[in-house]
Amino acid sequence: MYGFVTLVGVRPHRKHITADSPAWQPVGVTPEELSDVCAVVLCGGEGRRFGGDKTAADLGGIPVLDALLTTLPPEWAVRCVGPERPTRRDGVTWVREDPPGGGPVAGVAAGVAGTRASVTVLLGGDMPYAAPAAARLASHLWSSPDTDAVVGVDGHGHVQPLLAAYRTEALRAALPPAPEGTPLKRLLDSLRIVVDPVPAQASLDVDTPEDLEAARHRLGP
């Protein structure tokens, strides 16, 4: 399941390969590289399908958002985009998209505006089990100097722009002048990307109550 990937509808200038490391084993990076990463976590969705703030839903005794934030590498800076709230992770910076509710690309623009890190990892705040995959994607990007982004692809062959590691300057250059309402996948159009399969657990996002129940089952007994 970790071989070459063919994606329907992907533009031909992209590289459709996976990184060479064994599936989901740590890939070594230097301490300097490890600390030169910023995770931008989008937390501003209205949660209409869920019926409220899905990132605040209980998952094994902690909010879905904290299940993600507390498992990200401690060396990473973290910038959350959305209404500010307490978290179990220290040092989180909160910003808002302009305008509030302007969509995920507006959120990305707000998140990367203040970071000085060379690599930005984009994540959804409703993806409680994405941290190990995010760390792997970032390490693959460090070992791929001619690549702008390493993007997760789920078991259905769908690229996941919110489970991906980007060169920060390349990501900034890909942002449209007016990001409000722009489809998220448009960010990838001008980038040199590598796609890397991720386990189903990593790409699980809590969009509905049924998704939350599935996430709870992943916790085990």
C-alpha cells in the first residue's frame, strides 16, 4: 500500500512518488531542522456537519484539538488559527483569518504571516491522530531539497493539503492576493510536490458525530 501512487486529476508537473524511507519509521533530522518547523493548525470552521465546535469534542478525556497539539513534536512552534481557547500545550500562538470565516486558505495566510520557520506543516484542528504523520512528512521535506511540499495522500488516493509539510516561502508565494473563499487544493497548483501515503488513522478528521465515534474506537478499550 506504500508503493507508487496515481492520482486522478493531478496536474502533470507534480512528482507522483513516495519518499524512500520505510513506512512510518522515523527519518533522522538535525536538531536545528527539528526546531525550524512551525505547525499551522486551522481551528476556525463552523462545524455545521458536527453541530458545533468539533475541535472541542471529548476524545478520551481531552478535546480533539489537544489530542493533536500534545502529540506534535515539542520542538515545533505552533500557530492555531481560530477563536482563542485554552490548550494543554504551552506556547501556542493564536491568530484569526481575515475576514473571520473566510475559509481555509484565508486561515493559512494568517497562520504563515508571522512565522519565521523554514518549514510549515499545515494541519486541521479536527485531526487528532495526525502528529506522527506530520513529523514524517516534515522530515521527508528536509531530505528533498528540490521539493516545495510533501503532501499526505489517504487510502482513497485523495491528496490532503492539510496534512502536508511546505517550504514556508514557497507556500507564501502560492497564496492568492485575496485568499477568501479559495479552494484549499489550489495552493498546490504552482508547487513542486511529492505525495506520500498516510495511514487511515492519520488522515481521520472529525467532521461528524460518526467520525468522533470512529476516533474514539481508535483509542482502544
